[in-house]
Amino acid sequence: MATDIRKIVSIVEDVGSEAGQAVDPPIRRVVTAAVLHNPFAGRYVEDLGEMIADSVELSSLLSVTAVEQLAGRPMHSYGKGGISGMKGELEHVAAFLHPEFGAPLRAACGGGKAIIPSSKKRGGPGGTLDVPLHYKDAAFVRSHFDAVELRIVDAPGDDELVIAVAVTAGGRPLPRVGGLQVSEIAGEDGLR
């Protein structure tokens, strides 16, 4: 991979209770991120094709790593996001996340018809990123509208990017606001 990765970080959480109520089985939520050098930091570059090309291998690496952390649990939700260091642009994050990044994530998740929600921002070391989530085969499954937070204490540096994927083995704990249920989805159009 042409991308210079400084490190990869995975955060795994198992939610076993919410509001004093048991969540059974516990819901596993994983976010995996790469901290990488931004070759275009500090200068405007018209053609971001290099980043787009590198995004395929990066997505595969992050996606497989994240899904492996589910340890065989059923794959429910996904999302992606990134932070540009202060010398970079939001468009640098977009070049990684949008044109080619989705196919390897869907492959690692065993498919996915729904759009992969995303977030991007500019920030410095220790900045937080909320990676949005929703159900992988139908965007309107309300019980799975959620997010996971990522914070890497020493990233991104001014000339770095943080690129992340998130996956879950369930929706929000104790959902009770109605809407389309996982058992009701048709999974044909990515919406319902």
C-alpha cells in the first residue's frame, strides 16, 4: 500500500446493561482506525486519485480487522468516518471514504445494501469523531440509528489523517421508539 500508516487502533466494547436493565446478549461495537500520513497536507492538489486508489486496500485492512473483532457474532450495522489534521482538507478524508471505500467494507461484512453513513471533520491530536451507524441492509431500521465515538490521544498530527470503520453485532441497547424492525426488512433497495 502506498499509504504510510503510523498505527492502527481498535476499540471493542460489549454493552451488557443499559439503564439498569440487562442487555442479553451483550451488543459488541467495534471501531478500527488507521493513522496515516497525508501526502497532500499543506498544499492544494487538484487530483486526489492517489488517495482514492489507496482507499481500497485501506478499507479492506480496516474492515476485515473490525469484523474479526465481532468474533463470529452476527454483523448488524456499519459506518465510516475520518479526521483530517489541521494542514489537510475535508476533501482528503472524502477521497478515502467515498469513491471506492465502500465495496471492501461491504465484502468484509458479508454484503450490505444500505448506504454506509459517514462523518468527517478537521481536528488535532485527541480530537473525537462520532462514526454514525445504521443497519447494513436497510437504512430505515430505527433501532440501529447510532454512533460510536473514536478518540486517539496522539492523532491526527497536522499532516495526518485518521480513517475509521465501525461495525456492530446489534442495534442500540433496549430500543423502544418503534419503526421498521430487522425482522421486517425486505433488504432489496437498501432503504426498507
